[in-house]
Amino acid sequence: MNDTSIDTTVPPSGPGCVECEAAGSWWFHLRRCAECGHIGCCDDSLSRHARQHAAETGHPVMQSFEPGENWFYSFRTRQVFDGPTMVEPTSHPADQGVPGPVGRVPDDWVRQLNHAHAR
């Protein structure tokens, strides 16, 4: 896929979801905006900040920000695709844990995610 909304030179905004960090919350998996580098939590997370970022900014393409994953996803086309190599770092630190960050994940995190997605 050739998408002009991918900028390989923009670094990620940090090691975790910007909005979850600000709220003192936690996430399941992380996604990186391929246009501006914003890190948001995935659709399986409680708050779905990556999707919210795409809707608010018009930046439709996200890349997984998980270690060992390099796939992209377009909210516009709803397709997963291979894309270019992004500037480092291409994932959160491996010792950060999933879900994360360590120290903020509640003991009942599975129940919380299941409850949130049952609605």
C-alpha cells in the first residue's frame, strides 16, 4: 500500500499511550500513528486511544508498537498491510510488559477488558 499518511522520519511520541499516561491509566497493546508518531492504545484496550487519535486528526494509518511486530493498519480501508521501515524505536521497551505499564495494570485486567468489550 502506498499511503501518503506515512512519515518514516517521525519518531514515536514515547514508550506508552499518551492519553493513558496522562490519566495514570493502563493499556493492552500499543499503536503508533504512521503520520505523526503519536502512541495510542489499541482497540482491545479500554480506551482505544489510537482509534480516537485517527478520528480526531484524520491520520488513518497506525503501526503496531509491539516488539517483533511491524504491520500497519488503515482505519480508512480497514486493511492490515506491510509498510516501510519506521525510524527507531519501532516498539515499546520489551521489559515494559503487556499489558502495561508495569505497576498500573490491575489484577482483574482480563475481566475489565472483557466487560468493556461486551458493551
